[in-house]
Amino acid sequence: MIPAEAPRSGRLPTDPSGQSGDTWSHVQSLDLLRQTAVGRLIHTEGAMPAVSPTSFVLDPDGAVVVPLPAGSGLATSLEDVVVGFQVDRLDEQTLQGWSVLVIGRSHLLTDPAQLADLRQEGPQPWGHRAVGSYLRIESELVTGTRLGF
């Protein structure tokens, strides 16, 4: 099931006292992720660091779901490993913004109903390539940071 899109308020979250802080809670960080649809998958490829820009969606549990293009070989190398996923929004004029980093174990989705929903309404790979599979990244460690404030 694909979650409904969250409102895009453009506002930065505040801490419980109502003041903006330099870092945000797990929940506030996931709320920031819901405001955008493109991030970077951080993984290892051939024992070297690799970063791949990709579209994504958050599932109802707050896990990041990323489409993998058919024939990409990433599917087998990213099954049951720890990966990172980063999203940020930066204003080049004011030199302010935010960044959220998710670190967690990744798994290929296999549930036929969930895959059918994702193929119909979920994120698509870049370059109009066909979806080969979807990768789910558990949101085990989530950090959100204000930049330039």
C-alpha cells in the first residue's frame, strides 16, 4: 500500500519547546523526507563507496522504499546489507537548509500485492527504465540536521 503524500508545508520542524534546533527527532526527520521524492542511496559497489541518486517513497512504517532498475545488479548486492539513504534541501542563496540521513538494513520486497501497488503507484527508476525490484531500507538510525542557521 502506498502512503498518501504528506503536505508540503516548506516549514522546518521545531523542537518540543517550539524553538528550531540544529537536529530533529526520528519522527521530525521522517516528516522532512515526506516533503521530497529524490534522495541518494549510499552503498558499497566492488568494495568501494557508491552513491546513486534515486526516487523513493516512505512506507507506513517509515522505511525508505527505492526502485531498482531491471538488470541493474544492485538487487543481489543490496540484499540484507546495511546501507544509507540521504535527502536534503538546500537554498543556494541563503546557504541554509536541512539534511536527513537514514541508515538501516536493506531487503528486497517480495510480497506480490505490495509489489503490484508499487509498480502502479510507486516511485520509478531514473531514465524511464523498467522496475526490476524494490529495495526497502529499515529506518534504524535516522538523523536530521539544520544547515546554515
